[in-house]
Amino acid sequence: MGFIMDGSATHIESIKQDGIYWKHDLEAQCAFITKDNINTLIKQWLDSRKLDNIAILSIDIDGVDYFVWEAIECVKPAIVVVEYNALFGESLCVSVPYRADFDRFLAHHSGLYFGASIKALISLGKSKGYIFAGADSSGTNAFFIHQSLESKLPFSTAPLQEYCSTHHARQSRDTFGNLSFLQGDERLKAIKHLPLHTCKDFSH
């Protein structure tokens, strides 16, 4: 059983046409997620299924993920997965500034200006009762477990720098929307002039 939301009607229709949709009792809803509507959207689904919580929450909206997770109060999942922007490095506690209509390619043609740093998400997680458990090998998704599970799910983490240095995707676009294949420091250089929101650091 699961609930998927996406702002693209095309993506939602693709999910509904996939065998996974009926095999695993999924509900897919087209919705542009903001910090103001996320609790209502989740709560409506919970009520429709007579549930009061979920086991896993995954946030991957290529934009203001930090603020959406910060806003979620209606559930306390055991596991949370949030995409981070490895280009911001391991030291900065930052996110792109909040905009309800944020679109990564409208914000900057490269598509590299989105999300939050891994340190910002770790700090936010701690304030919400979650412990950082690591990230995937591509340097894209950070994993958190609720603090009540710390003794039941043993894990070890690497230095944060390692979770940022493994991200090598060359997904940047030029002003015409074509892949520009920026790599290394060229990626951060393309967006370093853009504003960042400094997040509260609860990690200490």
C-alpha cells in the first residue's frame, strides 16, 4: 500500500499504467506540493484508508524539499528519505529559498539550483526526532530513521564529504535546454551567484 504525488500529470498517468500500480495497491495523485498543502494531501489519503501513520516517507520534488519536510506534522514515519543537493557540499547548512511555485529549470536554466545541502537536512532531521543513517552511492538521497529505532537498526556513517564527492551526474542544461555535461566544480560555478537560505543548525 502506498501514496504517490507528483506535479506532472504525465508522470502520474505513467505510474497508473505500470503493473506496480495495481499489484501493490498504490494511489497516485497529481498535485503540486507546497509546505502549505502537504499535510492536507497526506491527511486526506490517511483518512481514506483509515490510517494514522505511514512507515516510509520519501521526498524528492527537485526544489524546496527542506521546507516541505519541515512542514510535515501529520505523520511520524519510521524511515524518511530526502533528496539532497551534493553540489552545496558538506559544510554549508543551506537550501534554495522557499517559493511555493519553485521550478528548478525556471530558477536557473542549468537545473542545478534546487534542494538543500546534506548538513541542512541532517540538522532538520535532528530537530524532528530523526537520525541520519547514510546516503546512497550516487550522492543523491539521504536516509533517516526515527530516533526510537536507533538501537534496533545498527548502522555506521561516513564523513559527510564522502556523501557529496560521489555525486557525478552530468545533468546540467544550457540556455536552450540541452544537456551541457558540466562536471566537477563547473557545476557549482554555474549557480554560485544565486541566493541561498541559511538553515538553522541543530546538529550540535
